[in-house]
Amino acid sequence: MDMLWNIIGYAGSLLILFSFYMVTRAKWQPQQTKYLVASFFGAMFLAIYQIWLGAYAGVLLNVVFALVAVWALVSKPKITV
């Protein structure tokens, strides 16, 4: 079972790092859905892992990070053609 928790933690870390890399290389924009979704899942995976570890300061940080991503997703202006 420990292996599963570690995989969840690594997946979250990699998603956040990959998203950050893509934005800093100007491949993605911070307002794009793919960036926000990857950031949301990365933060939630890390929060789940940190709950298992008992690292509640990290849980708080990542839950807030995920909520900001959700807020950005739902408040994005709708593009009509």
C-alpha cells in the first residue's frame, strides 16, 4: 500500500512540475484549461499524499492551489463563435 501512496505523490509532483515547465517555456498559458486541469489534479494528488503523511501544512497549500485552479476554470470567459 505504501507504493500506491508514493505513486500518487510522485504523480502530483510531476503534474505540477510539468505544468510549470510548459508555462515557463511559453508552450501553455496560465489561463488555458489544460494548465488549470493539470495543476488541479497535481495539487489534489499531492494533498492526498500529504494527508497520508500527516503533512497538514502541505495539504492546506495544495487544497488552496486546487481551489484557485477550479475558480479560474469556472470563471473563465466563455468564447462564442
